[in-house]
Amino acid sequence: MAALNYVLNLGSSVVMPLIITILGLILGQKLSKAFRSGMTIGIGFIGINLVIGLMGDFVSPAAQAMVKRFGLNLSVVDVGWPVSSSIAFATKIVPFVFIVCFVLNIIMLATNFTKTLNVDIWNYWHFILTGSLVQFLTGSMIAGIVAAGITFIIIMKMADYSAPRVQEYFGLPGVSLPHTETVSWAPLCILLDKVYDKIPGFNKVHFDGDTIQKRFGIIGEPMMLGLILGAGIGALAGYEVNAIITLAVNMAAVMFILPRMVKILMEGLMPLSEDAKKFMAKKFPGKEVNIGMDAAIATGSPMVISAALIMVPITLVLAFVLPGNKLLPLVDLATLPFFMIWPVVASKGNLFRSLITGTLMMIAILYIGTNLAPTVTQIAHSTGFAFPKGATAVSSLDAGAHLVPYVLYKISEFIQMIF
């Protein structure tokens, strides 16, 4: 347990190169090639996290300024995804869930029940979160481990189902995204897009990156979109002109740099993907395997970032007007690019449809985050999580986005009520 926690505490940018290097050696790569791929992928993740962090550094204060300016007053504070991960890693089921999920993945691959080899080990905390919630509810470690295993199986199948769309839209051959906060919403987003196709008039509206650039020229370029959207957020926050300009330039930088960080990551991933295909063709003819990666690699899309920036004020408005919502979005507004992956992919980059789907998603996420607040607050207290000054109840948009864990938690709650 101590050794596992030590490795995981190094973070995904360190854990991932280790996993990729070991996997490369298993696939028959020379140590130099495997290590180079691992390091390149790790550097890519560091770059992605730095750019997303830059976005958070500027968007979060702007969001807080909007909250203050428009007098939003809600009782549950969004303290971000760290509260979810701290709940997960604070339980004793951590090593058991790691073993169960690893073994399940091997069995599922061997029996052709999945095509995904999930190397995103650091984000196994998503599955542990389900187990932690269920264990807290039932008092049973076994029930928690079983719930975590069920979550893993469901997410693997969703990753398989969604992989062709991920590979086509983002240009990521041989990759799937078994990332619980994102892929949990894939079936719903795809279903909604099919519904839109049936609505006369609505189905004719198409507003993607190419359309924007063709219609508006230089203004439609990702860098310029970032500049405009950043300025818009600054204006809504009530910033002075100099602060609006600073925010706008930094959002332009996010839009310009993030896709290049993803390219660096892909430079390391492609040799691994190709060698994985060769290995499987040699050892298991006819078997297709996708490499399961962190959804961060999909956040470099200009349409994903554009939709995320537009969703910042929309999310705050929703939080204020939705009856029964108590969650005040703050810290996790910086993670909106993750939440907007599937609205964008399902609509093939149609910004109009992405925002409609994203709005419906955020309504659900706010209500789920609110519903989980008493449980999250209680567990957070027991784990020693640092509460913001004055906060008596905490939750997060991230907690609300864990759709599969939430459904399994509510099923367990229902079973508890019956028995």
C-alpha cells in the first residue's frame, strides 16, 4: 500500500512514462525506444497540464469575479476534483481495486470482451471512487471492491464503443479514452445528436471550426477565437481594460499552444500504438487492441476549448437559475474542457450542437454534485480535506460528472433502503 501510494503520488506525468516504458518492453521494443516513447508522452502530459493550469489560473478568478458581481450565493462550494481523488485514495480498498481492475482488463482482453488496454493507471482512482462511495454507504469493503470492478467493466465497454469516434475526430489511431468523467456521457451525447438530426431547421445549423474560419477569416482561427472569448469572459467579470486584455491574450495562448502539446504526446504514443498492433497481430492474429489513455489528450481541440470557454458563463447562470441547485461552480470550471469532449465529438465539431448538449450535461452535473454534497462533505471531513474558509458543505463539478459511479452509488442506496 505504501509503495503504491508513493508511486501514485508522483503524478500522472511521472507514472505514465513508467507504464509506457514497461509496456513498450513487453511489446518487444528496445529499451531506448520504449524509454523515449515514455518520456515523450510524459513531457506531452506535463505540457497539457501546464496549459490547462494556465487556463485555470485566469478563468477561475474571472469566474469568482462574476459570482461576486452578479451576487451568486449558493451553500455548496465547488472545491474541484481533488476532493474526489482524496476520498478515493483515503480508503483501504485502494490496492485491492488496482489488482481487481488490472486482472479484469487482462481477462477482458483475453476473452475479447474489450479492445482497450487501459494504461491510464493514475486515473484508476475513478474506479476507486465508486468503491469508496459504496463502502461508505454500506460499510462493506467487499461491496466497494465489487462496485469498483463493475465500474471498470462498464467504462471499458464505453471506451470500446466510443473509440472509433475518438480516433476519427481527434486523429488518434489506436487510442480509446476510458476516462470516467468524460466517456460516461458519450452514449447520452451521441443519442442527443441523433435527436437533433430529426428536428427540422435545427438539423441544418452547422457551425464548426472550418465554417467559422471560412466565414470570418482570421477571426475564425483558434488563436483569435481564444482572444475574443477571453475578452468576453473578462468583460462579464467586470474587469478593467488592462485585465481584459491580459485574460484575452492568455486564452489565445491556450488555444494556440494546447494542440501543439498534444502533438508532442502523440509523437511518443504513435510508435507504441504501431508496435502494439504488430505484437497483437503476431501473438493473437485478428485481435484488435486500443491503448486506453487519459482524456487530457483530447482537450487540445480548438472546438473543445472554445466550447469550454463559452460554457463558463453558461454554467454560472445555470447554477443560479436551476431550482434546487446548491452547488456554486468555482475550481472545476477549469476542467470544463474535459466535460466538453463528448458534446463536441458527438456533434463532429458542431459548436452550436455542442453548446446545447453541454448545457444539458451541466444541468445534470450540477444536480448530481448537489445531491452528493452531504456524502462528499462527510467523507471529506473524515479524510482531513482542507475546506475553504467559511465553507460548511463541499462538492465539485467533477463529482457530478462521475455519472457511472453516481448511478451505482444510487443503486446501492436503493438496495440499502429495501433490505
